[in-house]
Amino acid sequence: MAKPVELGLVLEGEDAERFFEYDENPEVSDELIAMFIEGKEIYEQNRRKLSSISSRL
């Protein structure tokens, strides 16, 4: 039987503060929006491939 995955990420100090600040007030940049648009386009171009793979599982 497979072992469960143990998460080992621990943020401390300034890293933890930045994480919680972003979590409470996320900033969306033009670059981030462009990345989401590109990801959606790639998904749409490959939708049939993805559905045929998932139907075989």
C-alpha cells in the first residue's frame, strides 16, 4: 500500500508574513491575467485529448 504524502512546507518569519498578507489581499497583475488566459487557451486546444485520457481511467 502506498504511503501518504507528508507535507513539509513550513514558512517562518518574513516568508510567513508575506504569505498571510497575500492570502488576505491577493494582488492580480496583468502578467498573471495573461498567464490565466494562455492556460485557458491551451486547455481549450487540448480538451478532447484530456477527455479521452480521463475516460480511459
